[in-house]
Amino acid sequence: MDILRKRCEALKFKDGNYISPYYEDTVRNIYQKLNNIRFTFKILEDTILATENQAPCKITMTEIRSVQEKEKQEILSKLSNQELKIIGILVDNQENKVNLSKLSKLTNIGTTNLRVPLTELENKGLITITTSEEDKRIKYARLSDNIHLTVFFSSEEMK
């Protein structure tokens, strides 16, 4: 919280009054969900930019969810049906990486047909593909760590 407070104070006008654009509970809530200060800043920045015409205002989880929902819909609207199926499965398995053979069965997409949508998702920074340490033939997919939107993703919406 101190980092964020100092960052906001540094942006105020000289001799100007500082009005915090957020509630500390809101920031604490986001940080607890993301456990990443960089993504917390990103979400706050996106929300501040989207609500700047209402300034001065205090950002709440309502505004944050609204902005995140718009960003999520923008991302999802650019994905193919196969990519949406893959993301839906990976959202359901956020804690674990998913073997590509299992992913193929869960999505009903043939193993050879997975390569293109997986490559697209990886290029978009939405997923990460890793190779097994024990058997180099086995590959795993999982949601990328840099997807701050996973906090608000709901696989039910994608199915």
C-alpha cells in the first residue's frame, strides 16, 4: 500500500491537494486475488483511465469489475471457438498444468489439431506451454502468469 500511495502522491500537481483515487480495501482485495503488485497497478491504471471522465472519484470493485469485464470481452471476442474451449478448460484447472493429451480429450479437439490454437494462444500471451522434464515428448499447457484477467474469468461463460 505504501508503494501505491507514494506513486499516486508523486503524480499530484505541485502544491496540489492529493485525493486518493481508490479505497485501500479495494487495492488490498485486488492484491490478495492476484498476489502480484505489477498486475494490481495495471488493473488500477486501466480502471482510472476508464473512469477519468468521472474524476475525482474513488475506485471500487464495481468499477474494476466493469473495466475488467470489458477487457475480458475484448480478448474473448478475438478468440476462435477452439481457443475458447482451451481457455475454458485451463481456467477450470488454473492450479495445474494440463497434459496436451488430456486437453485434447477434454476439448474434443484432435491432438494434431491442437497445435495451431495453442500456438495462437501462446503468441497472445494467454497460455504457456512447457515440456516434461522426465519425458521430452510430453507437453503441458496452463494459463500464463501474466493474465491478470483470470481473476474475473469464469469458465461457465465460455462453455
